Amino acid sequence: MSAVAIIGVAGIVKRPFCTLLCCLPQTWNWRNTGRIYDFVTCTEVAEYFHQPSREFRRLDALLRPGGWLALMTCFQSDDTRFADWHYRRDPTHVVFYREATLRRLAGRHGWHCEIPCPNVALMRKESA
């Protein structure tokens, strides 16, 4: 049976083909039950991480070898416009990512990183 975790919406959804673990950014204080997933999405959540290093270790623990982490957040790309950037003005957004930051983060965790389109990173955990 495949397992999928979706981080960014509320509730837990179970289907015959997969299990979806879901939580809101404000309720990210989940407990790792030891379950691992083939695919985890982190959609409009990573910008709320007060301790990104810890949170990405937690996400890594959710991924099975060969599993995927899909991350979507508004990438910070233009220093000259940062002061007026709408994303920065949201007081709940406490951390911002560049493409290079996500590639480095992926390397630190042994993930392969692809940026298929603006504001989306797909990271694949090494197979065992």
C-alpha cells in the first residue's frame, strides 16, 4: 500500500490506496508515529517554520527511501524589491527561501532537488 502525507490542509484522510496525513501550518506540532510516506507535500507551509532545520529533519523522517517531498512557497528572488515584497509583509511568514537555498537544503539531507516551475521544489530522498 502506498502512503501519502499532505502538509497544509486539515484532517487525516484514509483511502484504500493511500493514507493522507494533513495539518495546518499553525498546527504543525505533529507527532511522528514512525509511519513513512512515498510522497509528502508541504504547500504554503515552510514559510511558517521558526526552526527550519528542525522541521526539515522532521519531514525527512516522514519520507521512505526513494520518497518525494513537494514544497511550494513563494521563492525570494529579488533583493532590490524585498522591502516591498507582499510575502515579506505577512507577519506570520518568518523564513524565506531561494532556489539555491532549497538545493543546499536538499543536499544536506541527501535529497535530489528539481525546480520544475516557479515556487515549486521537488525533492527525492535517496533510495536505500
